[in-house]
Amino acid sequence: MSQRSGLTRGDRRRNSRIEALRAVIRTDRAVLSIDLGEDKQVAALIDHDCRVLGRRVVRAKAHRLGGLLVWAAEMARRQGFAGVVVACEPTGHRWRSLMGLADAAGMSFVCVQSLRVHVEREADDYTRDKTDHKDAVLIGRLVVRLECYLPERADADWARLRHLGSRRARLVTEATSCQQQIADLIGCSWPAALAAAAKPLESKTWLACLSAVVDAGADLATIAAGGLPAFTTAVRGRLPRFSSNRPYHQIVRDFFAALSDPGGVTVQRPGALERVGLVLADWQAAQARLSDVESRMVGVLDAMGLTALVTSIPGVSAVGAAAILAETGDPSRFASARSVVKHAGLNPAENTSATFRGTTRVSHRGRPRLRVAAWRAVWGALPHNPVLHDRYTHLTTRAADQLTAGQARSACAATLLRWLYAIVIRRQAFDATIASGQARTTRSEALAA
């Protein structure tokens, strides 16, 4: 806290953010707020007293709104304004088209969070009334009050990484869904097969055994009558599908013994195993696409010269770091590492008032996929990163304010985001001494180094 003014660091950063917004949303500029839709766009031109100066409804795609901007500029000029600020909610990808048109027209552009519009809608007249015309005015009203933000303007590399990250997230979900379907189907119709390995869906030998069964038409009695040597040969032939060449014979024997097990809903077994074969093929296809996307993401990091830097953190892979950076975008757009943590929703949300001290929880008010990417990276990093492991141990064993395992992992995920921010911004490899707090460095010192 500043001793002279009493301002906190948060106050100074908030003031800087307000100044940056005021430099764009000047009082001599009218606000063109647009409620974006697929084929219908509703716009309102308002002044800084929230008076509506004009309205337009355009039935066209967002990338065809150049005429609307021309109309707004002329209307603003007649009312004595020097320019126009274009504003909208970040709906899908349509707002990017509108931002490009605003840039081409020499107009400023800002976005308003959809949640703010929702809250403003309820506070306006205490009803749940919602219309496009009303929302357009609410967006403009929020912009006039500076309750908006300057959107990310990513370059080609960061934009590509974000798109690849979105595809990877979908493929991870698809692959996980296939795994769960296989486990559920076999658990119902043939549970003995799942007992053949401790972690069957992670065992290449077990998957090869399953593939041999479904390829043979799922007639378990016929396969069992063929004997263990023939079954082992069939399993060997399918191991290359799962990037392996040598079977684990104990799993093969246990799986073969399960062929004669009558447990489960046997009437469902033929149909379930047929479906398992189809899902298994879907899973392998999803994994192949996932591997391709991950290699592309690492290639983007290579092109930006970040791979060696982010992988200098022990326990963090290039793919894990790429998944996180795909969700953050260029870290330089954030004022501090704390801003990245808040963007992920991993910051602590206090609940205090006067002498009351409520429970502090993780806010979860941020980007969910960034939170998930950081959470997954922590699970892989904890066993291999001494600094992160020591922090986790301290948080779960300290005498006061002891955290649960989940809370400590969330704190470690926030720590990992701070490390990545510092490494990418400063272009300095991971230093365990600095990361553990044993040595400190300023941003100017790090850049000079």
C-alpha cells in the first residue's frame, strides 16, 4: 500500500484500467451498441447520458454491417460528436467480424460481458423482460459507465494456438467419453473382463485382448475353445494398434479365463460387445486426431520460441503448457500474474465484513477450460516438481488454515499459472530458487538478464 496516497496495488491497477478505457470511450464519442444475432442485428446509438440518438435493425450477417457503421458515423456527426465507439457482447465469433469492420472504419471497439448484461437487465426494471432492442440500450449503458473491456487482439500464432486448443478440448472430451462407454458396457455384460487388469483401459495388452474378442465376432465360447496359444497369437497381432509389441502374459491369461465366466447380463453381451468394438474404433480415431492436434500445438510453441522455456518447469510437458496458453492467449495482455489467476477463476474469494470472517473459497468466476487445463497440468507436475510438491505439502500440513487436498491442488494450479506468466513475459527459464521464494527478482532485472 502506498504510504502517501493510501492506494493499494489493486487501486492503482484499477485506475490504470479505467484510464485505458477512458482513452477509448471519450465523452466526445457516441456509443453504437449492437445486440448481435445470426441474421438480425439490433443497434442503438446513445450519448453519455444514455439518451438514445438513433436506432437501426439490420437483417444481415455480422460481417455485412459496414453500412450500419457509416450510418452511425453520420448520425453522430450531426449530433456534434467527433467519433463513434462500437460495442457488443462477445457472441460466438461474430464480434470478431464486427471488430474488423470497426477497425477498418477507424472506430474504437469494446466488449461487454454477457453476465453483466444479464444482471443489468434484471436491475433495470426488476423483471425478466428481454428484447433485442432493450439489450442494445443496456450494452450501451454499461459502456458509458466503463463496465466493459478492451478485447484481445491476437496475432496469427496466438489465434491459431487458441483454435487448436479448442479442438483439443473437444477431442479430449470425446476420447474420455469413449473410455467411459467401454467400461460401462463391459461392466454390465461381462464384468469379469474388467478384472483381468488393475487399470484395464490404460493397459495396452488388455485393449489388444478386447480387440481380439470383438474382431472375432464376440463369440466367447468359440474363442475359448481355440485355446490360450491361439488367443495369445491373436493378441500379439493386435498389439501394434496400441503402440506395443510385447504382451503382458498374466493379463492375457486372466482375460482368457474370463471368456468362460458367466457373470453379467449375458443376454446383453453380444450386442454390448459389438457396440464396444465400434466405440473402440471411435476411441482410436479420436486419439489419432488428438495426437495430431497436440503436435500442431507444440509446433506453434516452437515457432514462437516458447517450447524450451515452458518445459523448463519440471513436470510440465509442452502439450500441457500449450493447452494452458491456448486458453490464456498472449500473457502480455494481462497486467500481472494475478490477473491470469483471476481470469482462470482460481483466485480466493473472500467473505469478510467488519469482524465477520466467512469461509474463503476459490471464485470459479473465470474461464472454465483454463481452470481445467491448469488443474490437469498440476496432477502431472506434483510428483516431479520439488517446489510445487513442497508447497502442496506445506498447505496440507501446516498448523493454521490447513487446506484439503483439492484446495491445495487449486492453489498449486494458480502457482503454475503465475510461473508460466513470468516465464513467457520475461523470456526467462524456470528458476527453482526464485520460484520457491528464496530469491526475488524485479521485472526490469529479469528483462536485463
